[in-house]
Amino acid sequence: MQTKWWHGKVAYQIYPKSFKDTNGDGFGDLPGIIEKIPYLHDLGIDLLWISPIYKSPFADQGYDIADYQDIDPIFGSMDDFKKLKAEADKYGIGIIMDLVVNHCSDEHEWFKKACADPKSEEASYFIFREGKDGKVPNNLRACFGGSVWEPVPGQENLYYCHWFHKKQPDLNWFNPKLRQKIYDMMNWWLVDMGIAGFRVDAIMSIGKDPTFPMYPADSVGDGLCSCGVMNSEHVDVALNFLREMNAHTFTPHDKFSVGEVFGISKDNVKDFIGDEGVFGSIFDFSAREALTKHYCFYGFEKLSVKQYREVTFAAQETAGNTGFLAPVIENHDEPRGVSTYLPLMWQNARGAKALGTVNLTLKGIPFVFQGQELGMLNTQFNHIDELDDCQSKDQYDNCMRHGLSDTVALKILNDQARDHGRVPMSWNDSENAGFSTVKPWMKINQDYKTVNVKSESADPDSVLNYYKKVIALRKDPKYLKTFTYGNFIALEDPNEHTLAYLRQGHDQTIMVIANFGAEAVTFDVNKESTLLLSSGEVKLCTDCCKVQVAEGSSAIILL
């Protein structure tokens, strides 16, 4: 594996609308991020991924972009962004912007011109098709429900394609002029604005079949087929486009990229993250993929710790020494990891510490999502109107159509909605959790009185201070090489509730154990072993060459 400047880094994701409000409008903003850069530096963060801050009508919370080279006024201005970049530079933190180029907003000038004149150059930037026999061009289902086809305003029998919200028309990647405009925009951010790289959103959706054939209907019952089926059949199409993107942007400027990619395998992992791969890293979504096999939330089945271990370890072994994954347990598109992947008895600070140990010591570029370092759990929503996300609304409707009660539908959304990652950050125990001086745009988490930055900063045994310790240990020069490049070797699970593994370097081996069971577990060590860090009760006996890790605890041991 070629060494890169981003190897050994720890990244953090900010959902800017919910991070920190400084102007009292109930929405997070760029000055709020600037204010908290010292906090991120103290946590140990090197790379900062900021979800979209571009100009947008917010049909999908900023992932519908109306202008790629301007900041939406809700967040501030381009001058504010430059101040943020300067402040981050001062603390050695690289900015990663969110790149959304499978689609844009229907309020983008390109799409406005395309709809006004179907023969314009801009019309070739999008995917327009005529209907067939009075029906839409084919039967693919959009990710947020309904057909991927929407009638073009003022045009008879003409439709545009949208893989996501109807206000997010898909861009036509088969057009080389469109691709060059995208690369020019990317290079403006990478070179002129000096950002460290991009997180690349929903990018496998560009792998399409331009003939748009009909597909067998799936089991949802609406006569449609998930649009992801087409993407899975045309991975090579997406890869060809991504190789060109990489050659025009990331590689010549030595910039970092992390892709939102699902379904990696031994056969294609090198294409994505090998030395000649299209990305610097890709997120490890193996656990989420295992959970979300059904289109509807009501079909999800909770993963056991054993299943979580199996898919997470399999992903580590798939990546091997080919390249780096980006381990995550939650983000803006998922519910909170502790609430989702742990048994009920460990959905607390103890479980959050142990799961954080795993997130931060697996091989790869770990990403921490805002509030994860506090051990934030899912928010309790009591009415559908308290949820904001377009996907949540669609899934609620699915539950209603399936004959479920409002109570059951809300329980399902309280388990799985994306909104859990989008509630305001809890800074202190004051009104509105210190996020804003006014009522925020979205509900505050119910635990903000105790689970907040101010309270946890003062508590040496808090989740926040534990995260700081793990990150500092990972970056300690004595162990950095092993945590960065050391092989991942899975250890046996003694109780079907334990994730245990080795990070094996050339001259050093570190053991990691996270026990989510109801009883202590024991592993073999050696007479020279040293306990580097633990999140709970750990008994290390070098004379008997055993280590015992209590239930709900984790340990990092130098062998």
C-alpha cells in the first residue's frame, strides 16, 4: 500500500444545520463551526467533513444543490467559509466538503434552462426520456419512494429522471461536457479554495443503463423495482466515470476522497481503494447494509452483536492491505449507533465507550459523527410532525399503507429514522441545549441535561473524555504505525457478544476487546503485556497470562 498524508488521521462529521447557531435563527451556521474548532482540536480531530453548505432550497437538507460555488445564506457567506478555512488551518484541521454530483437541485440554473428549452446545451446535462404508452419510461422506484420519473413542466409526454427526491434531477454523466464542468468545480474547491478533499455522496447512482429497460417488480407491492438494482448491475459504468474524475481532480492535487459506496467485495475492492483506486477511502457500511436489506423500515431486523461482529470483521478482511476503509457507527443518514447495534442493557455510556473503542481502533480512517463522542442516543419522537426528513415521511406512509398503527409506525421511526443524526448538538444543559438562543429548527435530544459537552468535559469518566483518550492513544507515536498499518486479525468470540481482534505491526501487536455480553470474558495474553486503556473493569494477570474484561467494558492491550 502506498503511504498517503491522510493515513493515521481521525475525521469528524458535522451536520452544519444542527451543530451551533450563533445568530439566533434556530439554524446552525459557519460562525458556529468556527467557534468550535478548538473543541474539535482538543478532541483530536485532523479532518472535518461538513455536510452540504451550498445554496439550496433544502428539499433534501442541502443535498439538493442550486449553486455549487456559493454558500447558502442560512449558513453564512463565502467570507465566513474563508474564515472557517483559516481557523481550521491554524489548528491543522483539513476541511472536507460534501460532493453531490449524481444530481443537483431543480432550482439550479442548469435545470431551469433545460426545462425552458429542451434543445439547449443544459438539457443535455440531465436525463430526459419520453413516456411509453402513456406511462413513465420504466418502473424504477426512487430512493424516497415513487417513480424515478417526473413530468417536465410544460412539456407533453416528457419526463426527467431523479434517483432521489423529485426536486433532485439526476445529472447525465454520459455527457463529457457535463463531466468537465463538474471537474472544474471540484478543482476550484480543491485548488483555489484549498480544501483537503471531498466526501463523495451517492456516487454509485451514476452507474446507469441509458436505455432504461423495465425490471421485474420487487416485493414492496407497488409494481416498481428499486433503482439500486440498476446500479448494482452497472458498477463498471460508475467506475469508469470515477477513474476519469480521479485523474482530473484528486490524484494531480494529492487530495483526500472518501466515497459513499455500498457492496464492496474482494473482486472490486482494489478498484475503489487500491493504489490505483478511485478513492482514498470508502465508508464501511457493512453493518448498515446487513440491517437494511428490506426497502421499508418495517422490514428491518435488529442485528445481534454476533452479526455485527461478522459483517464488520468481514469488511476488514475484504479491505486487507489493499487500502483503507473508513469505519463509522453513525452519520447524518443513520440512527445513533449505540441505539442501533447494542443490546438494550448497553445503550448507555458504558456501551458507547466500548463501541467507540472499536470504531477508533479498526484499520482505516475512522469517522466520528457529531454527538457520537458524547454517547448520544436516538431522540424520542412523539408525533410524525416532529420528524423533518423526506425519507421519514415516505417510510411513515409505507407503514400506514401496510396497515400499521400510528403508534407502531412511530416506534419504527424511533428506531430507524435519519432524523436521529440531525437533531441539534448538545453543548450544555441550558435551554435548547446551548445550541441556540431560540427554539431550534428540530427537536432537542431528551438527554441533553446530562449528555452534553459541558457536563462531560468536567467528568473524567465521561464518554467524551474517553474518546479523547482513545484518539490520543491511536495517534501516540509509539503506537501510531501499528494502529494505522497493522494487520487486522480476528480473535474468537467467547460469548457471541464480544468483538476482539489484534492490530499486528512489524514489531508490535495490540489486542482490542469489547465485551457487550452479560458476563466477563477472558483472553490469553503474555507476561510482557501492558494494559494501555480500558473503559471499564479489566483484570490483567501477567503471571497467569490472562486478561479478564468485565461486561460492558473494553480494553486495549499491548502484547
